[in-house]
Amino acid sequence: MMPRALGRMAALSLAALALPAAGEDRPLWEAGLGAGVVSFPEYRGSSRQRTMALPMPYFVYRGKILKADRNGLRGKLFDSDRVEINLSFSASLPVESDSKGRRRGMPDLQPTAEVGPSLDFNLWRGDTDGTRLDLRLPVRAAYTVRGGVKPVGMIFSPALNFNTTVFGHSGWHLGVLGGPIFANARQHKYFYEVAPRHAQPGRPAYSASGGYSGTQLLASLSRRFKRLWVGGFVRYDTLRGAAFDDSPLVERKHAWAGGLAATWILGESSRTVVSDDD
């Protein structure tokens, strides 16, 4: 499940923008390319840390319905002053079950894609600087996307999301997001179940159930210059009390992840739109 969270972190932390003034004209789209480095456990509960250098495409689209911004890729289905219904997307990276890890001899974890609705409430917003506090209630269905499309469960991850500018009018943007995660038995089985045929000394058979999946807290800091965006994030993850925390595939119940990135803005549209929320 950690690779899935990486996709979410990238969307939240490595595609962020400095907050413009409310109602400011912005290009309809902006695109760029850069690079970053991230460090994270192979999956939530793994003791093996993976550090990767990654290309970082930068894309912002401010359409009336489809948007891609610091909140990720989303389709706005309903919008009022305080309530939005969006489409929520996420993704995961594959995990190979090699001879040295706790998953040795088990099937590899395939990359997955997630999609579903998110009911988002604005709880509070500042008068002038774009500061806001939102409650997000996304529900997504997960599917493998390699070796055949297969459903691998449902995820519900309610979270409070706080965005503000920091250091006066320096242009630095701070985002903090946190909350519990819940998933059904199929999702937990995909990551944490040990079938009897895969049991071995030190890794007994285990049947995972649905329920609480732990809690995550993520903080990101970024700044947009004229043609350059820089940013980074740090994330804390706890599995204490999770429905699967006694799985033999869970080696540790607390973990940190982080990353840094820089992207260069290579182009933007001549058409502008009024932007209130990015």
C-alpha cells in the first residue's frame, strides 16, 4: 500500500503551486519537466526502504470540469461555495518479491490504479491569502493494470487538508494533509494475506480482514518562481491498530517517507481563466 500512497504524495506534494490571489487570471494550462528523489518503504509495513530518482512531469489544467493541480487529477462533478463532488484518482508502483524480502516466494505486487468519487467540504477559508481548511471524503476502487485488469479492493481515506502561504509574501506554499485510512478485506488481502501454499518458517499463513488501515500525516512545502517550481514533502505513517498489523508481512508499524523535486515550466497557454482555488 505504500506505493499507492506514493502516487498520492506526488500529486499532493510534487505538483503543488504557490497560491495566487483569489480571482487572479492564470493560464488555462501549464506544462514542464524536472526531476526529483523520493525515499519510501517498499510497501506499508515493510522494513526495506527504497530511494529512487524520478522524472517529474509538471502539468496544470484549470478547466471548468477537469482540473489537474496541487490537489491531483480530478473531475469536478458538482460545485457550490462550500461543497464539491470530484473524481479522485491515485496509483501505485509495483513491488517485486525477491529472495531477500519478507515477501520472498510470493507473487509480485502489480501496479494499480484507483478511481472513485470524493465529497469535499470547505470548512474555513481566509479572507485574502488563499488559506483554507477542507474535509475530503474520497472512496476509490483499485484495479491492477499489468497482467490483466483485476479488482483489488476499495479504499476510503477521509482527511483534513490545510493549505496556506508561509514566510509572509515570499510565495512559499505549505500544505498539510492527514487522516485515517479504511479498506475492505480484498484490499488488505492483496497486500498482507499469506496463503497456506506460501507459508514457511517465520511466515505463517495469514488471512486478512477489512477495516482500519492506519493513519497518515503529510506535509509539503513548495514555491513557484517565474519558470521554476521547487518543492518537497515528508510523510509519517502508522499501522498501529490496523486490521492487519499482526500479518507476518508487517515488519514495522511506523515509517517515514520524503522527497524533493524541481521542475522547469516549458510552456503555457495564451488563454487565461480566473483561478480561485489553486
